[in-house]
Amino acid sequence: MPFMTPLLRSLTILSAAAVLGGAFVGEASAKCTIPRIAAEYEVIKEQRAKCEKDDSLPFCEKAEDYQPLMTPDEANAAWKCLGVEELSKGFDSKSFPTNVAYKEWKNFSSSPYQSAHINRFVDDVSAQAIYVANYANEKAKNYGKYEKSGKMPAGAILAKYSMVISGQGGVIDLAPVYLMEKVKKGSSKNTGDWKYDLVAPKDLKLLGREVDMDFTQELCAGCHMNYGIKSDSMLFMPEDVRVRN
């Protein structure tokens, strides 16, 4: 499946300063939250409870399919709230490139956007949504040409940082980084000469859920090669959030 789904524009755009209920201040108990979504989800919970007794109610289908969706301003404020301090805590200082990309590489996303990735670290994803931001190293600078970027050279790396928002409390948490690195031509024909990886933040690793990297390679390569036939296996973000070269 492709990585992107269109952002919903029907929600009222809030100013970034009013979006978050709190900012990360370096304490484990501090959380980035979006009060609007927290309040929205309380309504959804009440609706779902009613639908358990009567699923013919007019709001049942919408309540069952609910996902907490952020506006671009909210997504930018959430990413800012996580900030350099949270990212530096989340990823090991030796875990290149996740420890440098967000500081040194170009961010090609004007705002984080909803992704079709699945949060494999939780059992219940019915009230969650994943948002991602795309970074690329210098060798992948042509990424900013998108469909006209051509084939990437060996050493090009794309890093997709993700954060997950939960309806319950409107809480924002750091989520895995998805990586794809172009390797030497002909060295990995079954993946289109791309190496895929997933790096989980320290807190997620503590949950004891190991990621099967063989499965990740197969899943990522299959999706990228299927949907990126004409774009060197690259799948691009929605046009309205693209930062161009």
C-alpha cells in the first residue's frame, strides 16, 4: 500500500501556539498533547458505547472508523513539541543516521502528514494515526524533484521520522524511523538495490517487541517496488506538503 493518504482539510486550522496542551520539558512524565483531539475522542467513546447497544444509530459507522487526524498546523506544532531534545533522547547516539538526519539533513515535508504505516508496537490501533516527515541526505538531494528525481545514486538515504497520535488524551509519541538506502547497483536486485530498515525509539524497544528485519525488507521492498515502478521504488508525499529543490 502507498505511504500517503490525503490530509483532511475540513478541520478548523488552529494556530500552532494554541494547538498543544503542553510542551516537552525534559521530564519523562511531560507529554505533547492536542486538546482538540482529546475532547473529540471523548465524544467518540460515548458514541461507541451507545453503538454497542444499538448499531443502527446514525453515527455508528463514523465512530467505528474514527482516526485522530491533525491539521497541518497541529502536525507542525506536535513535531516542534517533540523537538531536538526528545529526538536525541529517543534515538541512541550511535544509531546513524537516525541520530543526525533530523539535525543535519533537509526536511522535504512542509508539515508532517498522515502515513499508511502501521504501528506494530501496539495491539489496538483503532484510535491512532501515524504522521511522518521526510528527510534526505546530500546524495539524495534530487529527492526534491519527486517524480522527476530519476534514479538515486549509491549512498543516497531517505529517512522518514514518524510520530503517533492517540485519540485517548490526544497524546503525541515518538515512533520508529523508516529508512531506505540505495546500495551498489546490482547488489540487491530483489529490492531494486535498496536496503530498508526500521529504527525504533528506545522507549518502544523496552516493550520487548523485536522487529523481524527479514520481514521488514520483504514488506517494504514489495510495497515500494509495486507502487514505485517508474520512480526508482520511491513513494512520494502528497503534493500540498512537498518542499521542492
